[in-house]
Amino acid sequence: MRWGDVLEPARMERVAVVAPRDRLRTVLVAVADAGVVEPEILGEAARGPATEVWEEPRREGPDGSPVRPVLAPEELDPAQLERDGRLGELAGEVDLRRVAASAVHEGVAAAVAGWSPAGAVDALADRLRALGGAVVRLPVPRGAEPPTLLRGGGATGAFQPLVDTFATVPYADVNPSVFAGLAYVVMFGMMFGDAGHGLLLVVAGLLLRTGRPARLRRLRRVAPFVIGAGLASAAFGFAYGEAFGPTGLVPTLWLAPLDHATSLLAVSVAAGGVLLAVSYGLGTVNRWREGGAGHALTAVSGLAGVGLYLGLALAGLGWYRHLGALVVVGVSCAIAGLVLGFAGLYAESGGRAAGAVQAGVEMFDAVVRLGTNTVSFARLAAFGLTHAALGGLVWSGTTGLWHKGPAMWLAAAAVFVVGNAVAFALEGLVAGIQALRLEYYEMFSRIFVTEGRTFRPWHIAMLTPKEGSCSPG
């Protein structure tokens, strides 16, 4: 898969499905069966027998299951479909008439406008040509936002739910699902650093991937998250020397959290700074794609924000290292970011004195949030320390009972198992929520400033003549 397929939504085209009036239904049935066009519905659907029948309560089959719309090649009488209990065909007929009512008529021709993936247009045109129809590519109206169709599969598909729960990726933006997924599992692992607990998560993820147990099959899609989080947790467990607590089962490859809390805190804030920098980079790209170079230059989530953030970081580093030149460079960069950001906010506010006040307040808020958002990543260390402290407490209680002799060995084993189960469940929940919170508030708030609209193709399967003759709906 090309990088463009991973980072960008599928290219969409504005199209019109055109057909002679007397062939419109036949052509629309083929369009519905192809399922690659999202038609534009104009106003209310035309009223008629089909809509009147379908507005009655019978929206479920005899067994209570939802009705699946289907379409017959030929036009059918809605009242007869209702009498025969062929609810699927009735639902399809109503939906077809709703789309047909949005057609624009000119002479003997009729056309329905909509959106379609660019790669599907030619195949649809070939299919409709044999039916007397055509697909015409249209220019995109100024200000129109095409719907977003994200390509699934690979890392993009595995981590896409993380982005989708926050917002639909705007059509013009890059899709940050891979970055978001990797950042999530790394942050989770840093807070949940234990080799034993991490391997348990990997096993749980592999079980979810197989679809077992059956009642958890609907969670199969989150298996990559669980496996990735488990691998990251195990890696940090080896780094911390933690495996079901400080048991000594694994060596300490980096540092023991409780012995080097300050160092862990500094690393977590530095890691947060890197994640924020990448978020600003993605935000800058998105602002450029949304509004051009000028918008990217003056947006607080674009280059103006980059300059401000980088400038403050350089000034702070220069002050800490007593490097006067670096302080000057950092302050100059920060001032440039402030000026550009203020100019962008002032233009958005409409100008004048009220606009200047509003822009000033928003820039002050942006500066404050830079500091608070960076410090917010200290929770990576805080919850990592909490996990290590809980593991240490359980291990201390276990060894204390074990050393009292064989009579207490069973109690020691119970403390070890129950204590680790509680720590696993509690810290797993907390780490999962906190990593999600950092994604949403610190990172996605810079990557996205608008929300897109999901591409929803119109798809109704067409019945074969044999199916149509005996369909119960």
C-alpha cells in the first residue's frame, strides 16, 4: 500500500448519474446495486403509496429482525408488496423513490448528483452505458466538502477506531491513525510497564483476534490495540525491571521507577514534547491543505504554533544551559509565532477593537495551554510510578507472608494472585483512559480543527428474477 493510501482519504469525485426519464428507475437500480455512489437528496421525498405504506409501524420482520431492503429489477406495487409481506422489497422501493425524487429533469433526461470514489467511476459508467445511462464528472462547487472514505487494512485499519471516536477525518486532512495508534500504545506501555502484565495483555489480544470466546467476537476489532499495548507494556517492564512487580524475574535494563522518579518524570515530559511537536507538524500540513500557505502560516495549530512552541522550548533550554545565544533565538522565534498567530486570530475575528481583544485573549490561552499540555504528559511518569508502587506493595505482602513458613504459603500465593489481578484491572483501566485523554486533548486538538463527513454509499442489493418471484421480504 502506498503512503498516500495510508495518509489520505480516497479521492472523491462529484458525479451526476444521467438517464432518459423512462430508464431512470432501471439505471438507479444498477447504481444502488453497485453501492459506490452517495446520492444528494434534495428536500423531502415525493409522497405516494409506497411512503404512506412504509410509514406504518411494520419495520421489522415476523421474527423481530430488521428488514433488509432489496430491489427488484421491475417496478412493483407497494400495496401488493405490503399485502404479500415482502417488506424488504417494499423498503427498497421506498428508498429508490426517495432518490428518484431528487433527480433534476431537463427535457427527456433526468440526473441525480452525488459523490463517488474516483477509482469506481469508470466501472460504474461501463455498467450504466449498457442500460442507456451515463456517469458525468462534475466540477466541485466552491466551498463544498467532499465526504471522507478512508482506506482500511494494515495499520490504518487497525488504529482507525481511535481517530473515529474523536472525529471523522476531514476530506482535505491527512489521516493520523498510524501515528495516533503508535503514540497510544507507547503511552499506555509507559504507564503500565510490567513484563508479566504486558504478556497477559498480548495473550488476551490474540484470543480476541481469534474471535473467542464467541460473546466477545464484536470486540475483535480492538485486538490490535490490546496486542500493541501489551507489547509496549512488556517492553517497558523489561526497561523498569518489573514482572508482576519487582520480583527479579527480569533484569532492569533502564531504571527502576521508584528509585529514579525524577528521571522518569523528565523523560515523560520530553516524550510529550516530541508527541506535541509531531502533532503540530501534522496540524500544519492539514492547515495548508485546508486553506493554503497563508492559513498554515498564521494558524495557532500551524506554523505560528510551531514557532511559539519551538521558541519557548529553545529559550527554556538556553536558560537552563546558560546559553545566551540560544535564548535570543528562542525568544525571537516565539515572538514571531505570537505575531503570526495574533494576525491569524485577528483576521478570523473580523478585525476592529473587539477582534483585537478576542485575538489577544485567544493567544494568551494558547500560550498557557502550551505549558499545561506539555506538563500534562507528566502523568505518564505518575501512573507508571503508581503501577510500580502497587506491584511493590503486592510483592512485599507476598514475601512477608511467605517467610513466615509453610503454613502461610497459601495465603502468600493468594495475595500475589489477587493483588496482581487488582493491579492489572485498575491500572489497565486508568492507563487506557489517560492515554486516550492525552490523545484527544493534547494531540488531536492540534491536528484537527474541523470535522469531516463520512462517505455513505447508497447500496441496496438487486434481486435476481428467481429471488424476486418468491421473496418473503
